[in-house]
Amino acid sequence: MATADIVTLALLALLALYLFSLYNRLTIRRTRLRNAFAQIEVQLKRRYDLIPNLLETVKGYLQHEHTTLTALAQARNTARDSLQAAAAEPGDREKILRLGQDQGALDQALGHLHVNLEAYPQLQGSQNMAQLSEELTSTENKVAFARQAFNDAVTDYNLCKQQVPALFFARLLGHRSDATLLQFSDSALIQDATRISFQ
């Protein structure tokens, strides 16, 4: 065997080892991304399960606010459907973007309900309402932490794919598109929080 053949075989062996290593790294990161999304899914399902209890609690007080209650129920159902679609493919850009939009609509509906509840101090003072409010707040915090973990996993996956030489081989190994960050309506508010003007 000629020296050129040995060098060629050695280079091919190194390339094969690199491809195996890259495939494993990308697969591990994609699995972490899916696991992180599963944590979001758990918390959002808990949130969705709390909303019917909240609606039942306030229904007697807000009978003339039927449109508010209906809008909240519809926003919850739409967000739940988006979550199911995104859970099937947490790497799908369109499904993640849709989930973020639908969560924003649900946040707005909950905010509108909260504004209406301010007119009912006896409802706000009820133990059942206080408990539901506490559970929703706790769940919102857990959703925020889970979303951060998911976005960290997305960033890690995308960075691994976008580094040279992985950039040239990721598509070949079945990792075609970048994962998408999950952003809710509060993402814009958080980014705008630093733009405070005293003028």
C-alpha cells in the first residue's frame, strides 16, 4: 500500500470519526431541547387546567362580563391546541412561533380578566380566589424558568450546528433547520424595560 493510500484512509477514518462525534453531539442537544420543551409543556398544561377553575370561581360575580369569560376560555383552548402541535415537533419554527403568539393572546385575556376583577373586592378577598391566584402566579414563574431552559437548549443546539466545520455537515446528518426560541408577549416588554426616559 502506498503512502498516499494510507494517508487517504487515515483522513477518511478521521472524517468518519468526526461525523459520528458530530451526529452524537447534535442528537444529544436536540434531545435536551425536546426535554426542555417537555418541561414547558408540563407547566403550560397546569396553567390551562387552572383556568377553568378560575372561570368557575368568577362566573357568578362577572355574569355581565360574559365576553371576557368567553374570550379567556377561547384563548385558553387555542393556546392548548398550539401547545399540542408544538409538543409534537418542538423544533418546528412555525409551531413554536404560533405557540408564542397564542400564549400572548392568553396573557392578554388573563390581564383583561384581572382588570375586571379589580371592581369586585369581595371576590378578590375570597379564599378560593386567593388560592387560584397563588397557583397561577406560581405556575407563571415555573413557565418562565422552563422557557428559559428551553431557550438555552435551543441556543446550545443552534450554536453547535453553526460552528465550522459542523455547519457543512449538519444538514447531511439530518439537522436541517435551526431551532426557534420560544418568545411570549412579555419578551418585548422585557427588552423594552431598559428604555426608561425621564424627559
